[in-house]
Amino acid sequence: MSRKVRSVRVPRELETLNISGLIHECEKHLRDIESATLLKQQGNVEAAEALIRARQGDLGRKVGKLVWEARVEYGKHKGE
């Protein structure tokens, strides 16, 4: 899987966003989705749905933290 991003336009508040970290979190989420698919194929639908619910909340928190960190960094530099 290619990790190269050619062009991204973001607000100034997110210029310091850790794009590599964001992509890494999405990769982990994708692996979890693949695991849930395997669980579902093996007949364990409840476990698959529980895994997806847990991981979606986890992904949201981690992405939110990355955005928050970028905004804090922007605030530090804006005040200078």
C-alpha cells in the first residue's frame, strides 16, 4: 500500500496535523475490519459486531486527539 500523499489542503489550524499518524490509525482500523469480516465468515456475528463498535469509538478518539494536538500547536504559534 502506498503511503505517499501528493496534495492535501487543510485549514491553518491543522497544518501541523500528524498525517502519518492519521494514516497509521486508519490502517489499524482497516485490519480490525478485516478481522471482523473473518469472524463473521466463521459464524461469530456477535463478536464481529462488538469488535467493530469498539474499534470505531477508539478510532474516533484517536483521530480527535490528533486534531486537538494540531489545534493546540497552532494556538501556541499564533500567540507568538
